[in-house]
Amino acid sequence: MVKAKYRFNPETLQYDRIEHSFKQKLIRFFVYFFASIFLAVLYLGVLAYFFDSPKEKKLKRELSEMRSQYELLNKRLDQLSAVLQDLQQRDDNLYRTIFEADPIPSTIRKGGFGGVNKYSELEGYANSDIIINTARKLDILTRQAYIQSKSYDELIKLATNKEKMLKCIPAIQPISNKDLRRVASMWGWRIHPIYKIRKFHYGIDFTAPKGTPVYATGDGVVKRIKRSRRGYGNEIIIDHGFGYETVYAHLSGFNVKKGQKVKRGDIIGFVGNSGLSTGPHLHYGVMLHGKYVNPINYFYNDLTAEEYEKMIEMANNSGQSLD
């Protein structure tokens, strides 16, 4: 029961009972009601700010575990990236070297990640940095692994063709030269025998009597037969495939036709003295992907290590080429 309240009246010197109207009572009720709600909300805000609810504690634990898992995933991705880089280096520096294939450019291996920001939907969160970093690493590794798989497909194809490739690569001397005495001038800077100027000699000159048989140094197809009184004179070019071509110049005659398939060791022509030449000899050149390379590196079916050293020593004694 609500206690009655009184107020002292100085005129009557008595205590008068305080009476409230319904409106006043209603106003007081709402004041107390909203004040209580305000205080309750204030208390809840303070508690929520300084103390976590069981649900919030659970969510924070899950968030902390998720961040830890992302960090572990990043470390594993870094390890996978290191393994993939090792495979890429082996691919470029070992496997492709064995099959004499060009390495894959780094612009292809690591390209394709610029331009539009594809991770914009992951921005704006408390842990956006680690999520975006993980997603980017995963995308990069996925692309590089795809490129590497394609590279291995190519290497498998090269390995399948390796037997054919070994038959086609120039691997013997173009004339019979068992005693190594037919080498007259090697690859490098030489004095031109006619112009008497220093000129780079893109091949090896073999001296031999006119009419000496000239052999194909690898399997291939006769790409060109040229008759001329200038330059290299009568000349044969054989396309061996796999980027290799061989040149046989200053011939006296031909034993093949353009487009004819030849095997290593087949007689394709005969030594002569045609073109700009100071005596009967064969000028022999090797090209790889359109550029001349030193033929001395392609006699491995003919020469031992000692014979190879002897050939270089004998050839270096001459400062003049024969063409």
C-alpha cells in the first residue's frame, strides 16, 4: 500500500495531505519508466564495452583461431612457392637444357596479375589484409602450377621425340678425318685469304682433295642446293629439324636433290674449290635457330676428349681461313 505524503501549511499550521491528479501520476510514471530504460541501456552498454558476452567470447576465439589458420596457410603457401620455384629452375636450367629448348620467360611464369583489383570484395574487414594476401598467393601459385604442368607436357613430348632428335642433331665430322689432319681453320676471327682483312669465320674449314665425299652430319631434309662462283660457291643446306641446319660449301658436285631426305653418314656431295676459295676444301657450318654456332661442339659422336683438345690445338695454329 502506497504511503500518503503530507506537506506543512504555514497558514493553518497543519499538515495537509498531498493529492496528485491522474495527469501528474501519468507523467511521473513515464518519467520513471524512461529513466529506468535509459539507465538499463547505459548499464548494458558499459557491460558490453568492458565485458564480453559468452557468444562474443566464442566468436572472438573462433576469429583468433581463423587468423592463426590463415597464418599457417600463408606459411604453407610460402613453402609450396619455394618448391615450385625449385621446379621452375630445374625445368629451365636442367630439363630444357637437356632437350635444348628455350626456358619459359619470367614474364609468362609470373605475369597476369595486374590491372583490375579482383579482391575488392574482401576489403573493409578487420582481417582483410591477411585474407587478401592469402587469396593472392593462392591465385599466383595456381597459375604458376598450371604453366608448369603445361611445361612438363611439352617436356614429355620432347622426351618422346628425343630419339629422333638425337638422330637429327649434327654429331659427326662432314668428311673422313680420323687422323684430324684435315682441319685447316676453326671458328673465330681469321684473316680472309683474298681480302686480307680480319673477318669472323662462322664455321670450320676441312682440307681434302677435290672429289672427297662429304657426309650429312645428321638426319634431315635438303633445304637448299645452290650453284655459284661467288661466296661459298656450290653449297648445300640441310634442315635437321629441332632448330638445326648445317651448311656444306665450296663443293665440286652434288649427290642429292632439294627436298630429299638424308640420313647421317649419307654422301651428299664432294669437296671442291668453288666460290671464293684458295684451294680444295669444305667449309662446314652449323646453325641453331637461325644463328651460327661453333661446329666443334657437335662432333661428339666422332671425337674423344683427347681428340677434341688436339683438334682445337691444331686449328688454332692457323691465323687464316681458306674462304
